[in-house]
Amino acid sequence: MRNFTDRSAGLFLLCLSVALALYVVTSDWAFVEMRDGTLIGSFPMAFIALCLVFAGRIALAKDALTQTLEDVGDMSVTGALKIAALLGAALLLAFYHERLGFVGLCILFLVMNGIFMGQRKPVSLLVYAACVCAALFLLFMALGFELTVFPQSFGV
Amino acid sequence: MSLDYDALSLALSMVFQLETLLWIAVGIAVGVGVGAMPGLQSSTAVALMLPLTFNMPVATALGLLIGLYKGSIYGGSISAISFATPGAPESAATVADGNALMRRGKGKKALHMALYSSVTADFLSDLLTILMAPALALIALKFGPSERSWVLILAITLIGALSGRNLSKGMFSAALGLYIGTMGSDPIGLVPRNNFDLWWLRDGIPLPPLVIGVFAMSMVYQELLRPEVIGAGREKMVDVAALLKSKSEGLKLREFLRCWKEIGIGLGVGSFVGVLPGLGATVGAFLSYAVAKQASPNKGIGDGALEGVAAAEAGNNATVGPTLVPLIAFGIPGSATAALIGGALVMQGATPSPRMFSLFPEIIYSLFIILLVGNLANLFIGRFFAGIYARLGEVPRRYLIPLIGLMAVMGTYAYQQNPYHVVIMLVMGLVGLCFRLFRIPEAPLVIAFMIAPLAEQNLRKAHLISREDWVTTLFNSPLSVGLAIACVLSLYLSIRFQIATRVRAGKVDT
């Protein structure tokens, strides 16, 4: 992705702000008046209006076309897929670690992300994942959080 | 405000117990390590550790977080001096002199000067904090809802205006933080609103998932987009290790005392900058470095002078205590890390406000004692483990990033054992990623998020008191009018500053 500038960023933020503004103004709660005379949606509407103003200012600034955002150039389909996989693994860990066991999911999470970050030595990766998993498990236990070690079907 | 001896004795017993002292030491040790790792900031470390404090007693929780904060601000100087790679932005001002000394074989002196000037300025600025905060809280207690609303608006304008080179980006960040702060339900009638019809958003967005997402998870996403290994070479590591093992080249007392003027400048500038919401340690370091350079033109600051290291390091560490002043005096967090410490206090049942001095005096005294004790821990831990910390800059990103990702997920889950908080954290991480890619500062978002419900509550209370007349609501006293003028002035001056900067940049280009 080349030549992504402040103008493009501002337009992206403007679209996002417009979407949020549409959500607020079309909701059934926004114009309901409360007992103190204010609308339920008055503050969200005021704040999203500020978002619109400042996103517009970012897009329309004089130097918006010359300010290049090089980091956006790093984005790629591979990178997006890695993030999607990370999201999936994180949700799996959060929602199912009690049922499937913390140890297995934690090691899976670490190994997957280690590979994504360029680690190609399987033995070091597994040793690293096992050590981190054990350290985190002990830390959480010491702080009073109970984690399930193995899948519940194991009965442990 | 008189001293409450019972509360003081309770605070002393809360702080001087093994558990609290141990966690202060852990906080400092981890914080210095985090600070020494390029790319990791104090706010990331505090955000990741925040969930661990929920099951701790309040003094222990404060000890861990303040230890992290103090340690990470100092820790950045280690990699700045050793590898010319500042561990955090606030240490960038140390690079010029610190690394020049390193290249001349005086790295040990520079590392010691960084530590001693950091601890000295930090300790003295903590004393200023202890003197200033109660006095300001007394003033704040006299404020009504209208004045409080204006103080909050002033804080938002300052935060947005001062947090970056681009005013609009800072203000957008603050505006989005305000909007996110309205999610869940309205703060007075508790009527559900702005929750996208998701039942798990009815209580709004809690602070831990927001900050962990914005500061830590966004970094993991960005690294996945750019999977390159960042870090200095192995030869450099060997150099640093050898240097720190050597018996010679340590800092002499005479050399330290020679820098009293620069440490004094760092203390003054850093303390002033720390009190203002939105500025923080980076501005403190650069400003005191610039003032010291002007004040001592013959000392060779910029070409490898110990005075340069002293000014920059005193300047950044002197902001640590004062940045908590707006939080405990007005309930307004002055920086992202102060917001996180405020969040920890809220979760412990002690909401930061001027009334905290009368409601929870033992917590305030504990905070003050921890600020002072933390310096001692910083001195000893920083002194004896500097060699190990220098090596931390070498930890490959391929090991570090998965660990941060895992800590972010499990830390968020640990907050209330609610997996939906992890969903919020992951979404906030995507918001943070956009901010990183678009170079939008994250701190205004977090601070404004905390301010939003307070601003709404105070404005609506003032509105009710003034019988629903908005002019009387907003301008019901000379103080309100003065604060309103200060808000307008703050915005006007920041716009002028932006224009002047652009004009100067234009002249340089041509």
C-alpha cells in the first residue's frame, strides 16, 4: 500500500465517525428526554460531532497530502491473516480455556504467534512456550486466579 | 488540611509489610527491564500488570504500579546510553550525551549518572507532590459542578493540544475517548444507551480491556503486520556486559555534585511539566535538556557531557510524582499511566477526587510513602542489576511479542473472569492499531475516556442546579468564566503554536 497520507487517514476516520453518528441518531434511545430535561443521546451526539469535526480537520489540513504514513505501507494480506488468526486464538483461549484446558491452548497460542513472528526452530519454540505457560500459570495461581490445566473431559 | 496521625500510622503499617515491599521491588525490577526494552513503554507495562492488582490489598497494588512507573521511566536510559536506542520516548534526550560517553569508554559513569540524577529528581519532586496535592485538593473542594465541568473541559483541551505535533489528531483521539466513555448507560439515570444492542456492553467499557487493547494488543497487531526482528547486535551486548563488569570508570561523588545545576533544572522543569495534564515525561526530558543547554553553554552538553545526561534524566523522572497531582487533587488523570493508577484506585473502591483526602486518608498517605520508598528500591535495583537490564534490550521480538499477546488476553480475562472483556480488548487493540498506523496519540483517548462520565455528571448537575438554563449552568461564577477563558486561550495558543511550527517547517523546506 503506497502513499497513504494524512488525507487518507482523515477520510477513513471521517467514514468511521459518520457510521457511528448514523448509529447514534437513528437509534431509538437518542432523542428520549430524561427527567432532568436532557436527551439520553445528547452527550454521545456531541462527542461524535467532535469526532466528525476533527476527522474532517485531519483530512482537510493543508499538509494532509504531503504527510505520508509509512507504517500503513507495511500492511499486507498475510499480515491481516495473521491478525485474524491471532484474534481466533485469543477468543478460543478466552472462551474455552476452562473447557479445553489452559495449558494446551496457551502453548498453541504462543507457538502460533512465535511462528508468525519468524521463529522457525521447533524445539526452542516449544521449550519457550512451555516455560512461559508454566510461569504464567504459577503467577495466576499465586494471585488467586484458578486456571484449568487439562481439558475437563480428563477430569483433572 | 491537618495530618491524620491514625491514618498515617495505618498507611505506614500497610506499606511496611513484606508483601507490599516485595511487590514494590517486583514493580521496579520489571519496570526497569521494560523501560530498557526498546518499544515498550511504561503505560504498556502498567496496563498489562493492572489486572494482577485486583486481588491485592490497595497499598500492594499501588506499590506494584508505581514501582513499574518509576522503574520504566529510568530504565529507558539504559538502552539509550548503551545502544543509542531509547527504550522509551522519554529517554530520547539522553541518547546524544549518554551514548557519546559510552563510545568514549565512560558508559559506566553515564549509566550511574542517569540512575542517581533520576532518583534524586524523582525523590525531590515526590516531596513537592506531597506538599502540593493537599493544597490543590482544598481549592478543588470549593469548586461546584460548573467549575468542575470547566476544569474537565480545560484538561481535555490541554491533553488534546499538548499531546502531539498535530492538534487535530490529539483532539480526535480525545473526542473518540469521550464518545467511548458514553457507551453502556447514562451516568445519572443509568438508562441503557450506545451499546449496539449487545447485552455485554450494557455496563459500558471497563478501563482494563480498553487500556490493554490500546497500548499492548495494538503493539502485537503491528508487529504481526511487520514481522522484522528489532534490536541491537550481539557485539554491542558483549561491550555493555564487559563495561558493567569493569571495576573502573564509576561515577565519583565530585562529578555527581558538579551537576547540581542541571539536576535542579530537571527537577524544576520536570515537576512543572508533570503537573500539567497531557505533557508527561518526554516533554519534561527534552525541555529540561534544552534549558540546561541554554543555561550552561560552556559545559559541552550535546557532545557527551555528564551534565546532559543529568538534565534529561532528572527532567523525565521528576514528572513521575507530579503527574499524580491532578489525579488526586481534581480526579483528572494527567497522563495515561496516571489514568491507569486512577483506574486501579477505582477498582479498589477509592475513586480519585478531592474528597479522597478526607474519605481515604490512609490510601493517600500510602501513595505518598510508596512514592518515596519506590525511589530507594529504584536506586538499589537499578544500581545492582543494570548489567542484566542492558541485556534485556536484546530479547528477540519473536519471543517478546507472543508473551505480550498472551499476557494481554489472560490479564483482561483475569479482571472479572469475563471472556467478553477479551472481545472488547481485541476490538480496542484494532482501534489502537489504527492510531499507531495513523500516528494519532493514544493517551488523550484513555484520559478523555475516564473524564467523559465525570464531565457529563457535573454538567448535568450544574444544569439541574441552574434550573435548566445553560448560560447560568456554564457561567455561574467568576471562576467558571475564568476557566472558560482558560479553555479558549489553551485552544487558541495551541492553534497558534501549530501554525508557527508549520511556518518554520515551511521555511526550512524552502
